[in-house]
Amino acid sequence: MDIQFWCDVTGYLAMTLLVISFLPKKLTAVRMINLVACLFFVVYGILLGWAWPIIISNTAVCLVQAYHLFVNKPKKTEV
């Protein structure tokens, strides 16, 4: 298998995870799946020969998702 095959697989996996990330109702699940999808898009951008718009935009989204997941955790409401 050549590099083009793995590039295509990575791109399709990233695209699939991105779409799936919007299906869960819980925001934490959405953010986690979207974070993984964006990481795959970063790898995809690298495999494409350093496609900077893909790498930069998805790195930015990764940082936003990571911030909300790990730094700015939602406060639990008392019921």
C-alpha cells in the first residue's frame, strides 16, 4: 500500500468522525469526537504535503476543543 492510500484513508476517517461528532446530545461527547476528527485532519494535511490551511484551521479547533474539555470544564448544577 502506498502513501496515497493512507492519505485517503486518513481523510475519509477524519471526515466521518467530523460528521459523527455532531450526532451525540452531550456536548462533552461532541467535543471529544470533534477533537479526534480534527487531529486526523491535521495528520491528513501533513500527508497531503503540508497543506497549511488544513493544518492551521484544525489545530486551532483542536486547541479550542481541548480548552473546553480539559481547562474550562462545565460546572455541575445542583438539582
